[in-house]
Amino acid sequence: MNESYPLFNESGQQDSGSASNQEPIGGPLSHVPAIADTNLHVGTDSLPSETVLDKTEVADLSHSIGLGTAGLSTGVAVLATSPRGSAQAKRGRRKRRSTNWLFLVPALVFFALYLFYLFGMPILESAFYRWRYPKKPPMLEMRWWERNVLRTCEFLFVSWFFYFGASIGSFLNVVAWRMPLGRTIVFGGSKCPYCNTRLSFIDNTPVIGWLLLRGKCRTCRLPIPSRYLWIEVAVGLAFVWLGLWQLIRAGANLPNWPLTGRGGLSETVFDPNWDLITATIAHSGMFAVLIMLATSNTGRLRFPWYPLLVMSVGLASTKVFVPKLDFVRWSSPFSEGIPLPLGQLGNPILSIVLGILSGLVIGGITSYIVGRKESPNFRWHWSLQCILIGAVLGWQSVVTIVILSLLVQAVVRLFLKTLAPASDGEPKQHPVVLSSCLIGACLIHHSLWRSIAHLLGIA
């Protein structure tokens, strides 16, 4: 098809010019033409017949299409570089690359504590020694690298003790949740309570996993209760305190324990005193279970008695296998000892039995005094805590700790009353706060156990 078709003007009259040198009506983009070289014919509504473009008009059409594409690209670029577009892009990048301050701040605090213990504590210790003993010669200074190695080992030991305690707290979280529901704690890993997704190893790491996830499930992004974090932190701190106050100080807080003057990490861990290590593990486990029972009040679940009885007997059985860990005899302060049929094993066994019975009686009575306005679950958990204390520490400690807890609760109640207006009446204490007062009293008693035993005449 080499012939040219005529063009028509707006009135329908034929133009006198040839198709090769006449531009179609409205320009080359006003309709879709047919190209003669490719024998492609496209009709339009604005033209009565088809139009054939030569090579010049094809070039014009291609140039126009190129200009349109370039304009579109330029518009997109302008939109991206405009203030609104750039702000949206920056907001998106900021959201994707946001800093996890919830994890970064504790990590920086941990590193700052390490630097302070490595470089700041030696200066404070030297100044305190010169102030306390001005007439004595100065302490023998180790070489700087020996001192730093020793202090790094001590700091790592404390950090490991915290991590070990946090791991125990993580396991007790599972126990506190599954035991009241009758579920097993042996099979089945930790899962998200909402989407039932199994947690990975990193996400299930005590304390670190919760901070990395920012308190949300990685899959469904629903919030993970913060009580899991606080239980792990509380148990870890309890382990650190007992490791420093009891193990590193070579049992200076324990009644009837021989004071050898040997202390520090090198004398108790590197040259291990297994009896003292066993006692520290048993007492740390007791505090961990006490914290678990205190936080069980938040879930409105009643912890069954038989698992706690097994835990109590298991922790207290160290006194049976190592009789010297029975720090206060069951007959003190009334008698030095009564001959029993079982011989040397009779005293620890009777101490455990009397401790459980005294915890049951004293805990049952004081639970109605302390928690008369609380739920039955609180009174149940309070009694279980007293039973555990009696089994591990003895019936004398139950009496002392319960009385001390009443004093601590009075101080807390007075403090809360000063914060509340007088018209509001007496402030109501949360069950967790009441149980925490018992744990605080137990911690004070354990730290000063030797002094209290001498004061009461049972050491």
C-alpha cells in the first residue's frame, strides 16, 4: 500500500495539500495513525477515513512519546525530592532502622558497670583503706594487668550468677503458668501465648530475648507480659546478692558456720568449698520459688500444693546429705539436742518436718491477719511461702521472718498513706506488694542471720 490517503479539515472538506506535507488535525498525538511502511491501519472517530503517516511524522510521534516519558520520570523525581516526599521517605527509613533503646541502654549500663569495677573500685578501695587504717602500711598493689584479669574474672562470675538466676526465673515462669492448669513442664518448648509460635533460642534467652523483641512477639507482634521480664530480673538479682553476700564472704552470714577468714572469689570458687556452694544453691532456689509464688497472685491461678512440697523437700534435703548445713538445730533455744532413733540424720529430718508444720500453722494464721481483705489465692500462696521458709531455714526462721514482714508491711503502709490524701482513707495494697514484703523480710533475715541468731540465743 504505497498510495497516500487525502486529509480532511474540520468542516469535512478535503485539503488541497498532499498527505506527505500536511500535518493531521490536532497534531500527531490527536489520534492513533496507521504507518504506511508497516501496512498498519488504525481508524479514529475524528477522521472519516484512515490516515497514513510517513517517516517524518513517525519521528515526530516518537519524539512526543519520549518527551512524555521523560516528563513522567521528572515528575516522580520531583515528588521524591520535594519536602513532603523526602519527609515520608525519611520517616519510612527511620521506622525500618529505629534503634532498640530498650536493649541498648541496659547493655551500655552493663558495660559502664564493668569499667567502673575495673578502674573506679580500686581507687575507692585504696582511699577507704587509708581512711580506715591510717597507721598501717599501704596495701600491696598488684601489677595492673594482674589486677584487671582478676577483676574481670570476678565481674564475669557475678554476671554468670545473674544469668543463671534469670534462667531459673525463666523456667519458674513456665512452672507458674503450666502447673495450675495441669499441663506438663517436661515436654513442649516455650511458645507465644497468642499465636502459639515456638520461640527461637535467641528469643527465649532470659532478659535479653524480651529486650530484643521489645516486649512483643516476633510473629504476631502482640505484647508479651512484662511480668516474665521482672521475674527473671528479680531472681537474677537474688542470685547475685547471695553469691556476693554468702559465697564470696565465705558464709559470714550463716549461724554456727566456722569463720576461717578466707573469702573472695579465688578462695571460694577457684578453690571450691562444696558445702558452702551447696548451701548457696539451696538458699538461692528458695528465694526463686518465693518470687514465683509472689507473682502467681497476678495471674489469679492457685499453685498446687504437691509440686511445692516436692520443691521444699528437695531444697531442704541438702541438710540430710550434709548435716553441717543444718545451721540451727530444731531444739534451739530450748535444748542442745535430744537423742533420736535415726542418730545423726534424725536432727535434719525432724528440723524439716517441724519447719513444714510451723510454716503451715503460722502461715495460715497470719494469712488471715495480713490478707483478710484479699482473695483466697493470696492466703494460699502466703501459706505456701511460709511452708517453704520453714522447710529450708527451720521453724525459728519462720517466726522471725513473719514478725519482720509485719514490720516491713507497716512501714510500706505508712509510706503509702503519706502519699495518698487523707480523705481517701487507708490505701489498698496489692497482693504482690504484700508477698514482696515477706520476701524482703526473708532477705533481711538471711543477710543478718548470724547476728539475729546470736541475739535470740539460738547460735
